[in-house]
Amino acid sequence: LFNTAPTSAWLSTFVSSHPKRFLITYMEGDPLSFADLRRAKAYRASIVFYVVNQHNTASAAEEDQTVAMYVMGMRKYNPSVRIVAQLSSSTH
């Protein structure tokens, strides 16, 4: 998981208490930076999840555009990884 904002208390609790927490990596960084993707060893990932920031002040369309850019960046970096992405708006 990547996030350019500080980790929320909810996310920290979720990751640390998840039964498969030893398989989850959370790192702060830029999901569009190949250097950060390399640092996270995203080339070894079998699945990547992108979730919207529900506390962001951006519109749903802007948040969905951001997630779409992250998906395209990951696809370029690791073409074989499975990607699951959450969108805010049902029209996207």
C-alpha cells in the first residue's frame, strides 16, 4: 500500500491486526514513482489494492482519476500483477 499522506489510525490498526499482516506491506511514498515502487519491491507483488481516500477534500471524480493514474502506473511497472481498485463514483 502507498499513501502520500500520513497513515490513518484506522489503517494502522487494520494492517497490524489483519490475520495475514505478515504478507501486507504498507509504505509511504508516491505510487507513480518507479523508485518508490522498486523500494517496495512491487515487481514481486502478486496483487495490489488501491482504495480511495474518503477523507480527501477532492471531488469523487478527482479521486477516481488519481486511482486510475495509480493503476496505469502500476500496470506499466508490473504488467502481470493483479490490480484491485476502488472508485468513489458509480459513474466511473
